[in-house]
Amino acid sequence: MKELKLTKEYITLGQLLKACDLVMDGGEAKERIQAGEASVNGEVDTRRGRKLYPEDVVSFDGSEIKVVR
């Protein structure tokens, strides 16, 4: 499982996917998130603006990313 260290209070789901190089750009992030390809803490979430905080775990395209402080 990869970890993404926060530099602010939170990061959005779309920003996380871009920061981890799982998508090429925001447009791809938007399409794939809305298609139900991302889950947060085991539940599918279709909002690219979903705020992620420490201890949240994102699953996407076979990868798992844990948000840490």
C-alpha cells in the first residue's frame, strides 16, 4: 500500500489520483471517478471533490493509497 503525505488539511480525490500519477490529468480523473472506478474506505465514491483526511484509504485501478499526516 502506498502512502500520500498531506501538506494541507485535506486533499480531494481527484487531486490524489493526479498526485499519485494514477491518471494523466483532471479530465481523466473526473471521468474515471464518475464511472465508479474509485473507492474510499471500501465504498465507491463518484465525487472527485471528495475530501480525504489522514487514515482514509483510496482504492483505484489495482492500487491502494493511504492518506497520512
